[in-house]
Amino acid sequence: MSSAAPHVTGQDPFGPDHLWSVDEHLEDILATVRPLEPIELHLLDAQGCVLVEDITVPVSLPPFDNSSMDGYAVRVADIAGASEEFPAALEVVGDVAAGQSELLPVGPGQAARIMTGAPLPPGAEAVVPVEWTDGGLGEGPVHGMRARSLGPEGATGHVHVYRPAEARAHVRAKGSDVKAGDRALEAGTVLGPPQISLLAAIGRGTVRVRPRPRVVVLSTGSELVQPDTELGTGQIYDSNSFALTAAARDAGAIAYRVGAVADDAETLRSTIEDQLVRADLVVTTGGVSVGAYDVVKEALSHVGDEDEAGSGIEFRKLAMQPGKPQGFGSIGPDHTPLLALPGNPVSSYVSFELFVRPAIRTLMGLTDVHRPTARATLSAEKALTSPKGRRQFLRGTYADGTVTPVGGAGSHLVAALAHADALITVPEDTVRLEPGAEVEVVLLGR
């Protein structure tokens, strides 16, 4: 199933030395990525997916009048004026339990012991809670209903009612939740637990949705080792692949993390090709700059082979900080979209939020693919500076219309990123922000 339109390397309309803006790069990505084709899934498999059709209610909820309390189904006239001093004495004709199909009619001077969710029997007009009665025991008001096995005398005989009730009291009316023919859910709805509950309640066992995108995340670098292993000289732990896999899942994808790949172009390309069978989107991190060991550029700059017409990865420089080097295109016979992100942890994560998350949400078929933004007042001890001509994204904490920077501008500051819940956006033409300035923030985790 193809999720990207053909994207041919070497067809950069701006030329190889063009400094792309953040908006240009994002527009190119969103113009290329296509929503996944719809499929029919069972309800639990559809969790997190996006509906592609309106869902109409085939049967009213509830489908019949039923009791909202444990108590007695009665006729209103029979308990008019009832009090503790002068209770109404009614003949108990039997039990009405949830799921019961054959219902005992309630006639004048009669009552039926009824359980929560049980259908209102013919002739009954209201339900009185058991706490308003003696429970059929003749010993004054009770606090609850005995199980039938423990108090069989409560199912027959007589019951005393100590309070009156209006018609339809403690009765859930048929169709009071939704009525047959109503629209239960609209196309474009993301199916969470409440939506799945509603679908099950109206009898839908399967639903037509766009599936959650399968995202393969891999990091590159011979210096990377896995957590829980001992670091050698010059080695660091691979955090990017964990961060981006978690971020992809947070965005709604089914994400697969691949262990770090060493700085070898042939190994990297072979690894990516092996992963295409389970990928709707591939995300790499590292190896996209201009160094001698930037293996992603070496491996993927020429993947537009004649046997894969339309494929290709373009590597670009963006007018942003962090995250200047970026790569984007498609690979393989299905033109699977691939985003190549820089390797510094903050650069990688910021790039994911700006470019990969919207791509994942587009694959899902959502129309609103971006994080929410807000205007905020900058709270800082001193002015912030930003390079001219670059859109800078600083980490910050946001609360009550105020944003406070966290950490510095360095693209390696993972600890600061872990404490941030917003990105402070500094426009390209702004080189200095004074405390108290109004800024735009991207709200993370919302």
C-alpha cells in the first residue's frame, strides 16, 4: 500500500544551495505523504485509528425502558401519600432481573422487585429505591437489597413503601442515550476507549478505518551502544531511537525501533530495505550533515535507481536551529516515505515534532496534524538571542500564559529537553527577545 506520491531526487526546484525554510520543507512533506488506504478492523484492533465513515445508530440506547436503581417497580397511584408513619403496603409478584425476557405485569396494589438495568415490567410506572422500603422484611427501612438466595422472602409476599414517587422516577427511558437513526460518530473521529464502547453498545463488531501507520525508527553511528551495557572509550548510549520510537507511538503510530546501525553505507541501506516490508514511514537519525562519516547521506543520496522509478532522497539545509540538516524522500518499490533527521538529540526531537509527527498524522487521515500553539509572555532573567535568518526553537515550560526557557540553545542538552513541555519559536528576523516579550510557543504533549 503506497503512502507517498513519487518523490524524485535531484528535482529540487530551488537548486542544491537553496536554504529551505521550515514552512517550505514541511509543505513538501505534507504534499507528498498520502493517507493510508482504509481497511475493516475489529473494534479492539481499531483503537487509535481514524474512522472513514459516519456511524449511524441501528438500535436505540437503551433499547428498552429500564431501572436505574435496585428497588421495586410500582404504579404511582399505589404509593401516593406514602410515609414512614403510613407506608403503602404492596403485594410483591416476583423478581425482574437484568436480561430477563418474560416480564410479570404489575397490577393495582402490586410491585415487582427489580434490579438495576432490568426492563420496566408492564403496568409499572416508576421505580422506588430499596432504601425507601422495608425490603419485604417488615422491619423498617433497609439499606440495601438482599441477594435472592439470602433473602427469598424479599421476592414474594409484601413490601412496605415509605415515600411516594413521580411517574418515570428512576427509569432510564428507551432512546434516552441515542436513538435509532442518530449519527453516533463522525468520519475523522479517532477511536479511543469511549468511542469503542459506543460502537460495541450499538452492536458494531467491526469498523472501517485508516490503520495506524507503521513507523520504523533507526539511528546511525558506530559510537552508539544500547542502554544497560558498559560504555567503552568514545561511546555514548543510543537515546535517539528510543525517543523517536516513543514519540511516534505518542503520535498514534505503531512504531518499531531498530538497533543502532554502524557507520557503513551498505549495511545501512540493506537494513532499511529489509525494514520496508513493515514500514509505512521510515525515520533515521544521524548521518545527514557534511562530515566524512555521515553515512545516511552516503547510503541514500543515490537511491533513485532505474528499477525504483520515482524514489529518491533529497538532503537539504534548513533555515532553522536546531535541525539545519534534513533529508526527505521515498524509497523502495512502494515509494515508502523516509525522513532523515540530524543526530544531535535535541535537533532530532525538534525535527520530529515539526516534520515527522505531522507526516504520521497525515498518514492516519487526520486533518489537524499539528501540535497546538499559543501566545505567551517570555519569563527570563536576561534577553534571549537568536541567529538572524534562522527560525530558532528553544525549550521551555509553559503555564498560565507564561513561558520560561529551560536549558540553553545547545542541541545536545537532553536533560533540559526532558523538563520542557513547550518549544519557544523565535522568528527568522528576530535576533533578540527581551524578558516580557510576547512569543509563540508550540505546546508539547497536548
